[in-house]
Amino acid sequence: MPYVMITTLIRLENGPTVVGDEASDRDLMAYLGASLVQKTGNPFKEWVVDLPPRVVLNKLEDAGYKVVGTAGIGQTAIWTLHKPKE
């Protein structure tokens, strides 16, 4: 998958960081050390890692991803990354 979106609550800038949904690349999720969890009240699962977003962004850069967009929605910070096809 060439695109990845990571999010965190602004008040939780030290983690956890959401790094994917159920359809995300399992090898990439393993590289990030993420766990697939389902939070109470959500009908979906998401990949979460107990790292600050800065550390996740550094790991994704090492894996060849580049940030292509950022946003803040309410109390959530979002980064979209892309990895060019080889």
C-alpha cells in the first residue's frame, strides 16, 4: 500500500498513535510494532502503537515513506504519508 495515515489525539502527543485500519499492510504494522485493537463502541478495528507520532514518522521515513499532508480536526492530528512505487 503506497499510502499510510496516522493519527493521535493532540492531548496524547506522546502516544498512543493510530497507524492503520483493518486492511493495512500487516508487514508494515509489524515493523511499527502495532497491535490490532477494537475500542469500546467502535464497530471497526485499528492498528495502534504505544509510540509518539514523531517516532512513528521517523520509522516510516526509514521505510521509504514521505509526509504528503497534515491536518488537525478537532482534537486529532493527522499525517498522510506516501511511498513511491519502485
